Amino acid sequence: MAEAKKENRFRQSTVLFLISVFQVICAAEVILSQKEINYNLVIIFCGYIALEWLYMLFGVIITGSDYFELEAIAFFLSGIGLTVCATIGADYALKQAVAIGLGLITYLVMLLVIKNLRVAMALRYPAAIGSILLLCANLVLAKVTNGTLNWMDVGSFSVQPSEFVKVAFVLVGAVSLDKLLSNANLARYIAFSAVCIGALFIMRDFGTALIFFFTFILIAYLRSGDIRTIVLICTVALMGAMLIIYFKPYVANRFAAYRHVWEYMDTTGYQQTRVLIYSSSGGLFGLGLGEGKLRDVFAASTDLVFGVICEEMGIITGVAVAASFAFIVVYAIRAAKGAKSSFYVIASVAAAGMLLFQLMLNIFGITDLLPLTGVTLPFVSRGGSSLICSWGLLAYIRAAGAPFKLPSPDVDMSRAAKRGGGAA
Amino acid sequence: MKKTVRRAAVLYALVAVFLAGVILLTAQFIIKGSSWANNKANRHIYSSGVVTNAGTIYDTNGRVLAESKNGKRVFADSAAIRKAVLHAVGDTSGVISTGTHNLYRSNLSGFNLFNGIYNLKKTGTGNSITLNLDSGACRAAYEALGKYNGTVVVCNYKTGALLVSVSKPSYDVNDVPDDLRTNEKYDGVFLDKACSGIYTPGSIMKIVTAVCAIENIPDIYSRTFECEGEYETGDGVVVCNGTHGKVSFQQAMNQSCNCAFAEISIELGAAKLRATAESLGFNKQLYAKEVPLVKSRFNPSASSKTELGWAGIGQSTTYVNPIHFLAIMNAIANGGTGYAPDRIKQMGAITEFMGRMPETLVRMNPDTAAQLKQLLRSNVTDKYGESKFPNLVMCGKTGTAELDDAPSHSVFAGFSSRDDLPLCVVVIAENAGWGSGVAANTANSVLQYFLDNN
């Protein structure tokens, strides 16, 4: 057994090693392209890579297990975000590194909290009420940024409350519908969802509203398994959306450039066309970090960061980022099979679905396959709220368990082979 | 619980949609990547819509016509050459849409799907392009036109290489006149008349009518025609440029006798004339390799004999595009195979050792081509005089395109039948009067340049 464990650990450290090599290359490119060596950046990158290794080391020591695929993916994605921030400036990189640290802490705290189902259950009312209060405060205090009002100033930081509500939304949904599937419970959850989505609509943050709606549908399906109900909800929502467009034409106007971005390339199609122009300029391997021109476009390091990655690090890196999310989702589905309670199943699948859905809204939105809604790229976009939320959602997936029960190769595998069952 | 786990598989559907989106996006990048990356909003290549970083454009002798230095576009040293090649090279803003800068911008930027524009970014220049254009000859052609606007095109009929392509009016890109867009003397300055212009051809259209006559009237060479200065068609009159008396087919061509050709046109009828013209490329969207040509138009009237007569001698609703007509001359000179005049000599790694493949734009029956060559040769020997084209062994046809309210265009189309000078030429000098004047003299000057410099 000891031998098998050793082999597992080697595999995981290989993954982390490759990720670290990638990050060292990125860091070297950023640091060496500047006139003088910026020692702050050196410290930030070294610290970040050290954090990854320390995390894994302590993880192995404390848990005795060796499943760190999820964290490895999250570190890979966050590292790319950190690199993009570093090309803007050391202070941006520092902020992002701190945010990643906060994200990791959130992740660990969340893991501890939801490990105990009772605690998770007890948290649902505070989470729901807190979310509604947060969104209400947001509505009152919000400042208009880029047409949406979902930013709030707390001290010297800009906070996007809806990001934190995402984490709570999954918790409330998964807990409410786990065991106590009474009509009253269901009604309360639907009301809670309606308030959240409604508030986001008033803030004109249609992208986030859509993410919440998608997650709501997903949780409802997981719980009920009733396709007809889902179709009904979607139909009602669609009619509602059409009513809104009818009475508030400005909503539709915001998406007028959709599929016509080249006709509006200097107005509402500006960001999308620049993403297409510069992404294709980068080719497979990119023009080099800091060499791009998309970075001069508004929201380059947040909403458009996927375009910056494609231009400067190549479409290959862009595809790797996208594939990482597909991996997270597959991980979540398989992890659900070994979960201890349906709470973990729902939470894990809802969180993974939410992440992938947001990714799709982001990268397909900025490339005009979908309407541009201005959502961030989880883990990668610059900004603390988004990072903390992404790591928080990851905790639900991790809590469901490990998906790939690697059999001890020397004993189990050979036994399975003898039975003729192969590795299935 | 188990049901819930099974339902989790619904996320595979989301992953499938996601993968479909990624595949669609990748396909779009492969198909449209080049046009996206070469968009004028790309600040790696353009600055405020003006080309800054791109490959060098050379003329056929390796002379630099445009290059990028320190993020700026620099043009040929000589102002005269800059003006002469302006339209073929193109301006940096791409207003001259058929210019090399605009038409071949994805080649100049060196974009490819694999590397994007990495090479451009690294070196400040993309891929270079070598044109077939001889800038010295272009300058000679530009100067030979004198004060007149118009166009001069010269092509090697054996290879299809477009050696001269000049369009006037022009301007100096290093010294753009303030009144470029307001002064009427610059009307049409952004149009490359060689490929984007169409003109009333006048008598050079008799070449097309002659093709039709040779192929449809078996005894055309034994016919005679009576010219009394004008020809009564039955519903009107076609006026001739002189009174030629009794002429044969060849004499009619030599004298450019409108009466004879109007009679031939009416005998052939609108349908046959149109069929011949269309077989030579009229009324069709043509491309000289990548360069789009404005359609030459030939729509002879089926109802009015007079209009039909005028159309057959290059008036009425007949219009030709200079490069297209050059390809027709290529066909006559080259035994029936008229190569598309090709502006590009080398572009990209493949053409560097393979060369550009010639492409046939106009096809003609080889016998017809031989007979026409003989007719055009007799024009020079029997009418214009060898002294007009010394040492060129010239074949050709002049044209005087009559306009409603302006002096006639002076037009010439021809070629040298010397083996060591396989060149076709088309000249249009706007409002310059008789074809045997400015246009024929310009054609001679340009071909003399090649004779002297070979």
C-alpha cells in the first residue's frame, strides 16, 4: 500500500511540476521583458509557486490522501490571471495574489463548514437572508459602472456583492432541496431565487441574472427530474423576457450588436470585434506577454481576459483554459457518484454547472457567439470578488469527494484483471 | 439519492454544448482569422486606419516601392515613380481598394493561422511582395501621357506579367495635395482606371467585331464595302470618319471604316456579336488573378439597326475595361491564349521557387488570332506607318471614342510582334482627340523604353 501511495503522490506532483514550469516561464517572460528587474514581481511569483507546493505538501500530510486535481486546475487558472495582472503592473499583481490567497482561505473554510451537513443546513437561513440584504444594500449603495450597478465601494476596495451571493445561492438551493422537500421549502427557495434574479435585473446585470436562472433550473432538475416542469419554467421565463423587452426596449438595444458586431465595430461591437481581431493576430502561440494591443481596450483584464490570453499566450493557452473548465465539470459529475448525501451531489453539480455556464457566457459573449453580457472569466479575470467566488464554488465540488478512486495498482488492478473485468 | 446522481449526467449535455461552441469558434478562426487579423482596426498593422507595419513591396527589378521603417510606411525615392505606381501600390489607408496595400494586405502582414502576425510583430515588417511592374517604364508611360488623364497598361503576353499599370490623375503620397478631395482636376484619383475604369472604346472595338466576322462570314475577305461617308441603316445613319469608296475587309480595318463595320455588324446581328463578345469576356465579372476588374459591357440593340451599327464600332452602349482589353490583345498576340495580366511576381515562399502560374483569362480560336494579328499588322504597315513605331514591328488599332459633350478619348491597343519584345499595350488618353495621336505615341514611347532597357 505504501508503494501505491508513493506512486500516486508522484503523479500529482508531476502535474504540479508541469504547472510550475509553465508559471516560471510566464513569470520570466513578464519580468525579463521589463527594462529593470522588478523584485516585487519576483517575490510575488515565487510566493505564488511556493504556495502551490506548500498547499499540496500540507494537504498530503494532513489528509493522507493525494487527490489534488481540482486545486491544480484552480492554481493553473489563477496563475494565468496573476500573470496577466503582472503584465499590467506589480501593484495589480499583488492585489490579485492577495485575492487568490483569500480565495484559497475561503475554499478551505468552506470545506470545513460544509463537511458537516448539520452546519450546512443551519447556515441556509443566514445565507439566504444575508444574500437578500447584500443585494438590497447593493441596490441602494451601488454605483453605476459600465451600465450595470453591481459594484459597491467598501473602503478602498470595489466589491461585487452578486459574486458572494452566487456561493450562497448554491448552498441555499442544495440544502433546501436536499431532504426537506416540502412544498413550503420549495416555495421559499423559488421566492429566494426570484428575489435574487429580480434584483440583478434591476441592476441591469443580465449576465449574472442569467447565471442564477440557469443554476436555479439545474438544481430544480436535479431535485425533481421532471423535464416538463423545467420546460414550463423556461417558457414562462422566456415570455417574461419578451414582456420586458417589449416594455423596456433599452434591454434589447443593449444586445443590438449581437451577430452584427462588424457593423457596430466602433460602438456597441467595439469590444467583441477587438477580441476577434487580436485573438486571431496571436496565432497558436501568441505574440508574447505584454506585447498585445487588446490590453488597451476597456475591461481587457476582466471581461475580455480570454482575448488577452489568446493574443499574448496563444490560442493553445486559450483552449487549455477552456478545457480546464470542462475538466472541472466532468470531475464534479464523477465525484457526485461517491458523495455521501444528495446535498453534496446537488451542490457539486450546481457549482460546476454555474462555473461552466459563466465561462460560456464570457468567452462566447466576447467572441459574438452569444450576446455580450459582461460576466467575468472565473479564476482568471482580475478582481477579488470573482476569484473568491470561484474558489468558494470549487469547495462544493471538492466536498463531494474524489472522482477517480485510483485502485492500488499492484493489488486491486491485478485482481481485477484476473477476473477479466479490466480496469472498468 | 441515486436518482440525483444519475441526473447529474445532464451536465454532460452542457459540456457537449460547450464543446460545440468551442469547435464553432475554432472553425470561425480558421475561416475568418485572416480577414479579422487584417482588419484596419488592428493596431499591430494599422495606426488610425493607416498601414504602418507591413512587408516591403518591390518592383520587378528589386526597387523598393514601399516599405516599413520604424513603424512608418516609406515609399519610393522618386516623386515621379511614386505618382506613376500609386494605384498599383495603393495608398496606406486603402482608399484605392485595388492597390496592393489593400488587396494583398493579408500577404503583406504575413498573417498565417499558425503564427498569427508574430513575424510582423517581431520584425516590424511582414512578408514582402515583388510586383511584375517595372517602375521606370511606369514613369515613362506616366510622362508620355503628358497633360492628359487616362491609363496605360503593358503586359508580357507570353508570361502574363503586367509590366506597366498607370492611372491618371495621380498624386504624390509623400506630398498629398490639400485639395485632393475638392479640386475637380483630381476627380477619379482614387480609382485605378486600369482595373476599375471602363471606357467607350471607339474603333478598337472593331477588333471584336472582326473576330465575329471572321468566324461567322466565310467569304469576309472577298467581300467589298461601299463607303460614301455615311451608312444608311434603314432606321438611321452611321457616320464615317471619311469617304473611303470601295474597300475590302482588310482595307476597312486599316481605314477604320465605320460604314463597312456598321454594315458587317448589322449583317451579323446583335445575337452573334454579343455571343462573340461574351466569349471574349464581356458582361462577365473577371479577375486578373486576385484583382477584380470592372465588367466590360456589350449590349447591342436588337431593335435599332443604327444603334447596332454604332455598337459594333465601339460607340453606343459599349464599354471596355483596359486590363480586360489587354487580355484580349494577349490572346491575339499569343496564338489564342490570353493570359490574365498579373501584377504579382513573387508573393510568399511557394512563388519564390515555383513562380506564379499564368492563368488564361481570354481564349480565342488560334486561326482567328492569326488572322487578326495579320490585320493589325497591316494597320501599321499600310495606314499608320512603320515610322510611328520604329523597330517595334508593331501591330495595333487606334480608336477615337466619341463622347457626347467632351473631346474624344484617344485610344490605342496593340503589340510588338518582335520575338524579343512580347509586349501588348493598351493606352487610353482621356479627351486627347484622335487615337493616332496621343495614345499611339504613348504606346510607342513605352515600348521604346522596353526596347532601350532590355
